[in-house]
Amino acid sequence: MDAEDFKQVRDAVRELVREQVVPREEEIEESDRIPDDLRAQAAAMGLFGYALPEDYGGLGVNMTEDVQLAFEFGYTTPAFRSLFGTNNGIAGQVIAKFGNEAQKKAYLPRLAAGEMIGSFALTEAEAGSDPAGLRTSAVRDGDSWVINGAKRYITNAPLADVFMVFARTDPEERGGRGISSFVVDKSAPGVTVGPHDKKMGQSGAWTSEVYFDDVHVPADALIGEEGRGYSKALTVLSRGRLHIAAMCVGMAQRVLDESVAYAASAKQGGAPIGRFQLVQALIADMHAEWLAGRSMVLAVAERYDSGEDTSIGPSSAKLFCSEMVGRAVDRAVQVHGGMGYLRTTPVERFYRDARLFRLYEGTSEVQRVIIGSGLLREAGMSRG
Ligand SMILES: Cc1cc2nc3c(=O)[nH]c(=O)nc-3n(C[C@H](O)[C@H](O)[C@H](O)COP(=O)(O)OP(=O)(O)OC[C@H]3O[C@@H](n4cnc5c(N)ncnc54)[C@H](O)[C@@H]3O)c2cc1C
């Protein structure tokens, strides 16, 4: 896609988000689902496959473009992006980056068209921050693999048609070695999806547990090399972290805009509260930190695209921006006073929605571990 085409896509996304999705945020919150007509519009615009390769029906954006779209998606309820986020991101990228030709042909065009939803099934009880400890197993049985285990908090699982499942294929190995990835159709006998989880926020985005009981999948369900699934998971998660950082920037911009508008119009003592310098300070801090986050994400995306840094930079951006948006939503509630605590006020909803960003795709602590250990490894420190 050339620069002019991308600009058109970005402008169309901005228009869709601000004119079609923002006015329906309350409806999405109350009904806990994305309306079918919005899903259809997103599919028609190619949003289910914007980050998937053009050869397979996607728009093929690079990371610098991806984050600019995420700035726009972040401006409204994160549930909207979540609907097509796994197709473009953690699930779709496993096939796009590591699948063979047959797997790409079988899945990518349908994921890109929004005819199919893909989910990424890595996390388990006691294997979240340390997914290398996962217990789901895949055992070779002639021409097939038999998968057993349980995954939790799987985004889009209730809607999914296909799962990227990470399972241990070598019980002798410990840690990341001996884990493989498989593409598993939801219709395979033995796959069960639990009821969708009740969450603090991000209403309309669904997660649930997924169980695999003696699920037989053909040998060609294995993605890439046997025993190399863990590094695939880390690769797609790293990309996802930068995308989430950009979502945080978008949300920070939205709550800043809400706060400025409120401060300019809500009155105390007959004049707008925006005349109080302490209110201005809340807004100023939000703006300075939003700008820092935005600049950081763009710089990290450029280095990601050039191959200079695909790990420490994305983790740093995720850490900073998810913490930054946490402060932004808190200040936004403060600017709104009592109104900020009421359910019908957008900033109250964003206050709850933002909390997830510090938890999923690696907690803030895990990002710090990745950054710190990565820098020390680069400096040549041995494991001791
Ligand atoms: C809404 C939602 C959607 C999700 N979607 C998906 C999905 O689509 N696919 C998927 O596979 N997973 C998904 N997840 C899982 C998510 O990635 C994990 O919840 C997250 O990685 C944290 O793991 P955990 O919940 O097991 O917490 P834990 O790992 O138990 O963490 C608990 C606390 O311990 C800290 N901690 C753990 N290890 C360390 C360490 N080494 N050093 C310092 N502190 C540490 C953590 O930072 C945290 O504060 C989702 C989760 C949620 C809530």
C-alpha cells in the first residue's frame, strides 16, 4: 500500500470510529456486544485483515501504519478493536509469519474477510506471566496429534472459528523448549468453550476458557517446526505489545479531549472550571504524557519495521503507555468531579477499560523483566 492509499484507509477508520462507533458506546456497554452492522462495516473496510499480507486478502500494513490505525481504534471502546484484533494480531500473525502455504491459503483470506474469527490460546491456570510452564499436551498418534488441556482468558473464544493452540509436545523438555503450536478448528470434537467471563471493563469484548479433551488434529495442523512454538508466541506477542501501546495512546487522547471539553463548559461559581489552574494542570499533565507516548510509539514502530529492535522497544512502549493511560483516565475522572464517577460518563467507562492494558499481553512487571534482562544480555551478562 502506498502512502496515499494508507492515508485514505486511516481517514476512513477515523471517520468510522468517531461517527459510527463513538455514538454507540453506551449501547455496546449495555448490550455487551458489537452490533452486527458495525461488524459488517469493519469487514467491508478490510479491518479484519489490515495487518495480514496483501497476497492473502489483507491490507498488509507495516508496524508504523498499524500503530496509526491503533491510535484511531483507541479513541473509542476497546471492544471494537478487540473484535478484529486477534485476526490481525496474536492469532492471525501466527499463521501469517509461521504457517506453510496450505495453512496460509486455508485461513488467511477468510480471517482477512472477517468470515472467520481466530483466537490465540496460550494462557493457562499457573501459566500466564510464565507461559513456558503450560501443561496442555499434544501427543503424536500415527498421522494425528491428540491435544489435552485447558486455556483461560482467551479473547474472542466465544466467537472463534479457529484457535492457535500452544501445547507441549516434548514432556522431557522444560520451559520454552518442547512447546509447539497448532491450528485447531473449533468444530473439532473435544473442543469446548466456556461461558464468557464477566469482566471489570471492556464490555463487548469477550473472553472465556477453552477446553481440549482428546482433540484429534491432523499432522498438518502443526504450525512450523515441532518444539519451536514458544518463540512464535513471543514473536507475535512482542508485535502485539506495540499495538496495545498505540491503543493506550488513542484512549489517552480521547479522555484528554473529553476533559478539555468538560473543563471548558462545566461551571462553578458561574465560570468554567477550566479557569482553575489546578484543573489546567491535570489537563497539561495528560497532554504532555499523551504526546510522550505517541512520539515513543511512532519511534519504536520505525525501529520495529527496520528490524533494529523488535523486543525491548515494544515492551518499553507497552510499559510506558499502559501506565500513562492509567494516569490519564484517573485525571480525567478528577476533572469531571462527581460526574466522572457516574456510569453514563465516558471517562468512567474508560477508567475501567484502561485497567486491562497493564495486565494482558504481559503485565507491567513482565515488561520490566523483558527490558531489564534484555539490556543486561546485550551487555554480555551471563546467566550465572
Ligand atoms: C481480558 C483478558 C484477555 C486476555 N486475552 C488472552 C488471549 O487472547 N490469549 C491468551 O493466551 N491470554 C490472554 N490473556 C491472559 C493474559 O495475557 C494474562 O492474564 C497475563 O499475561 C497475566 O497472567 P496471569 O493472569 O496468569 O497472572 P500472573 O502471571 O499470575 O500474575 C500475577 C502477578 O504476579 C506478577 N508476576 C508474575 N510473574 C512475575 C515475574 N516473573 N516477575 C515479577 N512479577 C511477576 C504479575 O506481574 C502480576 O502482578 C487475557 C487476559 C485478560 C484478563
